[in-house]
Amino acid sequence: MNTRTAEERRHAIVRAARAAGSVDVTALAAELGVARETVRRDLRALEDHGLVRRTHGGAHPVESAGFETTLAFRATSHVPEKRRIAAAAAELLGEAETVFVDEGFTPQLIAQSLPAGRPLTVVTASLPVAGALAGAEHVSVLLLGGRVRAGTLATVDHWTTKMLAGFVIDLAYIGANGISREHGLTTPDPAVAEVKAQAVRAARRTVFAGVHTKFGVAGFCRFAGIDALEAIVTSTLLPAAEAHRYSLLGPQVIRV
């Protein structure tokens, strides 16, 4: 007989979701020794508290003030969707000659999708982005200095923002842990938020690129409003009606 309380069960579900990146209703029911409907009820309660986002047959964790997924996990999550988004975002380059590419897996894919053979200066706080572009012909890479965060392999703190403040950038490709119409673009870490905010301030144009699961999510630190964006690039998994609501706030919304 299962003796866990509902609170203990829900704590266990959140821990499992954060450890694995997602959870399955059937597997959780077997592991916890409860009915699948009990697990579904737990997931609904956790979603109401902003801790998970339900999917068909399961759920995945929502990044928050105290929790952020690693770059390694992001490289295994929603990859086909992220590749489509990255390719579409790269097509918005236009006449830009100087580009900021944010930390994260989707921005890394954007960097790899930038047109070859065209002179570009790329500014980034991301070691993986710098590594991906360092050998590219006609691309000059400026890696921002600072403290390297282990989870994302990106630099932060005053060294990073001070260097970034000295630039005027044509286009910034920005990521976020959450984007909502009420709270704008957010991230869990204040140091990361300051780097992103400085990139938005330095850029003439700003493009947000992110998967559908980031929408309607609000993290701890707000770094930009929706009206600061020229465009939002996401996938068709974001409903058209919701995309239209974001477009009313200013940016073009591209679904691929």
C-alpha cells in the first residue's frame, strides 16, 4: 500500500522531471504505486503552481528562479523544432554586419545556420557558439570575458556586461527561459539577465528565437519587454491565436 501524501508525491514528480527532463504518466503511476488519474491530478496541480508544463501523456519541468536546465539537456530536447526555428531566425540577418548570439542551444544552432562566405562580426558570451564559428571563413568572433557558468558554458558578471556595453550591434539573437505577454522575456539568473538586457540595449534589432514550451512561462528575472523585439521566431506548435496576441504587442511572429 502506498503511504505517500499528495505533497510528497508531487515533490517526487518534480524531482524526477528535473532529473530526466520529462516524465511519463504511466511510468510515474507504476513507480509511485498509484492510479494514472492520480498522477494526472498531481500534474495538473503542479502545472497550476508553475512547476511543470503538461504534455500528451506526461509533463516536463518549467525553469524557474531556482531551477535551470543544462546546455547538455537542451541539446536533446525538441531538437527538430529548434533546428527549424534556428534556420528561420538566420534568414532574418538582412544587411547586419555585427551580430550578437546569445547563450543556449537554439542560439548555437542559429550561429551554425548563418550564411557562409559573408563577412560578419559575431559577439557572444557563449563558449560553444564561439567554438562553432571560430574556424568559419570571413567570420570574426569576439568572445566576451567573465565568469563561466558551468551549466551553459557562457560568461556573465560585470566583465561581460562592461565589454558588451562598448558595442553597437546591428542584430541580437536572444534566447530566454520564459516569454509571456505579461512579463516579457525572463530567465532565472540575475547575472544572465543583465548580460541579455545589455545585449538588447546594444542592438539596433532584436530577434527572439525559442520553442513553443517557453511561451506563457515567467522566470525570476525580467530582462526585456515584448515591444523590444523586432521578431519572434517559434514553431507552429504555438497556436496561431496565441502568436497573434504576441504580434499585437509589436513584433512580427514567425511560426515554422
